[in-house]
Amino acid sequence: MPPSRFNRTAWPEAGAHREMLEFLDAVHRRFGTRSLREVGRSMHLSYSRVHDIVRGISLPVSEDQVRSLVFALVGSHDAEAELVAAQAAELFVKARRARDEEGVSMVLPQPPTAPAADADPGVTAVAEGNGAPEVVTTDAATSNVTTDAATSNVATPDGPTSNGAAPDAVTSDDASPTAGPPDVAAPDIDTSDVADPAAETDDAGAVGSPVGRGRVVAHRGLLADAPTNDEVVPGPGAGRPRRRWGVAALAAVVVVAVTVVATYLLVPSSPERRTGSVVLQDSFSGTELDPQRWLPPTRADLIYPLGGALHFVVGPTDSADGAESRLEPRSMDGFRQISFVVATARATKQGPGGAGLTLRLADGKKHRLVWGPGEQGSLVAALVCSRAVCNNYDDFDPPGSYVLTRPGNGSTDRGEEVPVRIVQVVDGTVQFFVRGQLVAQGPPGDAPLQTFSWDLYGAKSEAWDLTVNSLIVTD
């Protein structure tokens, strides 16, 4: 049986955050104490994320997520649930404001207008992390940034830290009061509202520095030992000086080598297949699946082509144990990229179910992309597996973000069409792009993509129609 009360061991002793938690606990006990796993499925969140919220370890990311949590606890969307959700949202706003005010007063003092005489010119500001302060420093030699979330002590080049401990920070090679860049105040960044991000996207479009998780990102001294064009090394024999090869020429060789690897060695392929060629393409025209392309689905009444799209359909009369179906390609021996368009044509009754694409790697590991109706609209999310094996929902990493889309009405409006592209790059990393934006990626070193399947799961009383079209798979 699910517990009758939330675990309060990590709750704050007092304040707006505790008031919100006590209110949610009362709602939970009043409406039947649904299990946290069931609540997570209703919200399309992992059990661990819901567990952290109700234990007081982290706040929800938004008012909408608080409302979604209340609807999941109540088990309905009636007028009473709407009223309860509005009250919970007000308490959340107070809790977030109290947290932000406390964080600013403790962690973000105003920087001085001019550096002190004994200050380290590399230290520019102190930024807020998730529960522990971050020291943001700049390297005067390379202009690279390092963050240290483990301590709030600022190291100076000639003295101890603020608590008297010996300095352990690496200072600039040109550490002098005039050698560093001008002081720039760090922006007031509130990162604690990020809902368990697997990673955040940096300006280059790749998943880069984690936000608000207290991890260290360091890029110091990468060029400290790089030779220059004018560096002279002793020659053999007579000891006459000779010049090294120019860095520019060496860089050109590296670029050519990387280009060759990226072109030919992304994923091992058969000798008879040209890299980048189409291995499977389907517009799903007609009313029958092409038997040369697809194996029969496990339930043809739930997955079928119609009107230029592959439909995933669940009705309210499906069994209490849930409706499941799977569709697999007839022959697939490795691929590098898959692209398609998803939509929610109709969302009569949402629940924990939906449609998904399961990617299977050569070593048996799996990643998934799922979509379906949610509380605020239709959702698209990537489920990345950073373990050796992932079978159940909670085995996958919590989604770093959800892409909201507009559902249709099932007749004249077929819903917003959302382009999806999944590609495996040269180091084995599987990247997920939705609407052209990188939303998630797997760990580097993954085995090659081997095959895939379309999957459907619908719980009792759910009713929706999800679609896929414009499928292209390349090697």
C-alpha cells in the first residue's frame, strides 16, 4: 500500500516551502494517497523527480508543474481540483520568492566598483548554484572560465583563503593586479528551477555545462604548453637550430583527418552500402503496411497507416491491463540517422500512455523518444539511457526538457507537426533534435545504432490518436 504521508525528513523546519509541502501532503491524503509512481506517470515525470519534490529536496520548476502535480494527486480535472491547484500554485509562488530572496542575500553580494589592492584579478563574481555557492573565475592568460561549486572560499595568489585555509586554486600565469581582464559582474542566474536536466545546451548547439548541479567545469591552461611558430629546438648533430612545423599547418592536417573520419567512420557499415544512403523510407500512403519494409504489428488495430501517416490509436474500451503494440522494420542492419514528423491528431483522454520510438544499439542498450497528450498539451521528450541496460521508465535518465506541441481535434485539424531527427555522431553519441534544437544526447562511446521499433502503450479509458509521417533512415 502507498504511504499515507509524505516523507518529511528533508522538509524545511518552517517557511513558505514547508507550507506548500504540508498543503500538498493534505491533498495527497484527502484524495486517496496515490503512489508516487502513478503520480509520476500521470505527469510524464520520473518517480525520482516526483520523490524529490514531495520530500522538499527541490521545488517544482513552474506553476504549471505544481498544477499538474495536484491534478495527479487528486486524480481528476474537475472544478474542485482546479480550485486546489490554484491554491497550491499561490503557495509555490511564495516559496519560490522566499528561496530567491534568501539566495540573493546570502550568495550574491554586490561586487565592488574597483578591485581591492590584495584581490585576485581573476575572481570576478560569485554566482548561485543549486544549494552551494559557485565561484566563477577567469584565467587572465586564456580568458577561460572555471567554476568551483564545492567551496565558497575565494583563493588569492599571495594569501590564504577567507577561512584561513591554504590556497589550492590555480592562478593566472600573468597573475598581477593589472594583468587580468576588467571586472565584470556575474548575471543573476536562477538555476534551481531546472527539473533534473540531463544537460543544458550551450551556445555552440552541443550539450555542455550542467546547470545548477554543483559540478565543476574547468578549461584552464589548455594552450599553456602549445609551441609557437617562432620556437627554436636543438637540431641533431651539429646543434644548429631549426624551426618546428607551423601550428597552422598542423591544424590543417588535423582538420583533414577529422573530416575523413567523420565522413567514413561514423558507424561501421557494410562494404556494399554507401555512407549516407537511404536504407528505409516510407510515406505511409495507402491503408496497408508494405510487407517488404515492415513486419506485422503485434496489434494491427492499434498501429496502421491511413491518409499518409502511421497512426497509433487507443480507445476508451481497451482492456484494464492496458493496450500495447509494436511495429518493427523487416530488415535493419545498422543506421546512423533517422528523421520523421510526429503529431497528436486527437487527445480525447490523456493518461500515462503514449507512442514511442525505441532505438536499439548493437550491444543491446536502448534509448527512446516518446510523445503523447499531457496536461498542458502534447509532449515530446527523449529518454536517454546512461546505464548498461534500461528496460523500465525509471531506468532512463529523467528528461532534461519537454517540448510542448498543439494537439488537433481529430477531424479538420490534425495537430501541430513536429520534425524530429536523431543522429549518431563520430564518438558514438546519440543526439536528439526536435524542431531543429538539440534537446538531449546520450553518453559518448555508445555502440552503433542497430535497429528500432515503434511502440504504443495505452492505459484503461485513455483515448488518443498519434501520428508519424515522412520517415527517412540513412546509414
